[in-house]
Amino acid sequence: MRRLFPFPLLAFSLFVMWVLLTGFSPGHVLVAAAVALLLPRVMLPLGWERPKIRFCRAMLTLARIVIADIIRSNIAVGKIVLMRRPDRKSGFIQLPVALRDPYALAVLAIILTATPGTLWVQHDPRRNVILIHVLDLIDEQQWIDLIKHRYERLLLEIFE
Amino acid sequence: MIQAPDLPGWAAIIVGLLLFAGAAFTLVGTLGLIRLKTFYDRVHAPTLGASLGTVLVATASMICFTVLQTRPVIHELLIILFVTLTTPVTLILLARAALYRDRSEGAAHVPADDE
């Protein structure tokens, strides 16, 4: 099974993507299966290690939190753009992280950047510190707590 | 000119509201590019269109074509997925480039590289 599907999640995603794009005809399901079987092999020579993902409740919790946060921060950033507050201050935050897994860090980078108002800028792998930019920086410690308790705890559960 | 005359009224209202909301969020994000003053602030603005703007417009499209063709049309989910995954990569690269230049010019408002 491992030899046939070196990256099972990637194979499954490719299959679903192909079927969604071409419609549910038997011929295309066959083509989708062939694509899912062959294409993930491209990843092997690149030497990426397999992500260690634990399928658990934490995934659903994380998805729910991220969706809620994206909606809330869309409205918050919209307000900042429309009503210029003179006391608004933006700035950088240095944030120490406990995450080591590169896939988990990539997910955190995408979550932080896809959410309006926070932007992932840099990751220092030696000190394990990430640099983020925040549009509405009221209390630095509040942002650090938010990211560590809301996202990092769940990502640690999923990836490590 | 009516593009979708077969769309029932209730669906037209839902689709219209979703499209309007999505377009409004995208417009506010675009306005942000003008109204915010520094580069790092401006990078935040387009994410409005890339997150909620895209989701609302794609949802409107899914509802519209599902009702019109009376079968589930959900491949717009892929648009949401790929826009959500790829926009941050561009934004991070832009921010990194700006940071690199600011640091090499010795700008005071960016944190120094401690490596």
C-alpha cells in the first residue's frame, strides 16, 4: 500500500479535484484514478518526507476557529479601511513557536496570512521565532496568546 | 439584459445578496490599498478580496448553477481552496522582499535580523 500510494492524501486530493473539474462520468473517474496513482510519484525524487498527520477532532476545531476568525477579521479590517482611526498602530511581533514540523509551520503561515490583519513575514529556524506583522496592534501579548492558544495548540495536536 | 431568466426569484435574491456582499468586501479591500499608508499595512488589504470576497462570490455561483441545472455544481470549492492556498504565498514573498530591502537600507521601523 505504501509503495503504491507514497502520498495517500495527495493522491486522494488529486482524485477528488479531477472528478470535480470534469464531472462524474465513468471515463473521467478512471482517468482520475490513473492521475491519482501516477502523479504523486513526482514527489518521491524531490525527497520530501511524508507529513505525519493525525486525523482527529482538533482538525474540525481548527477549521471552525479559522473560518470564524477570517469572517471576524474581514469585518475588522474593513472597518479600519473605511473609518480611519487616528490611534491605530501597526507593527511587527516576534513570536516564539513550539512547532517544528515544516508542514505545520506552512499551515500556520497560510492561516495567519489568509486572515486579514495578520501577515507572516519570516521564520527563523534556529531560534524558532516567527516574525509577523499585525495591522491593528493594540496589545502585543494579547496577539501572542491568541496565536499560541488558538492555533498552535491545535496544530501541535494534529502534526506532532 | 437578463442572463439567467430561469432562475427562480428566491434563488435570485440569495445569489444577488451574496454577490453584492462579496463584491463589497473586495471593493473595501481594494480601497485599503489606497487608504493605508505603509507597504506592510497595504499587504493586509487585498486579503479581504482573497478570503471572504472569493468565498461569497463562489458560493453565489454554486447556488446559481445548482438551481439552474438542478444538480449539485460544487467545483467552485476548488477556486476557494486554491485562492486561499496561493494568495498567502505571494503576499509572504512580497513582504519578505520589502523586509529585505528595508533591512539593507537600514530602515529603523523594521526589526533587525538577529541571525
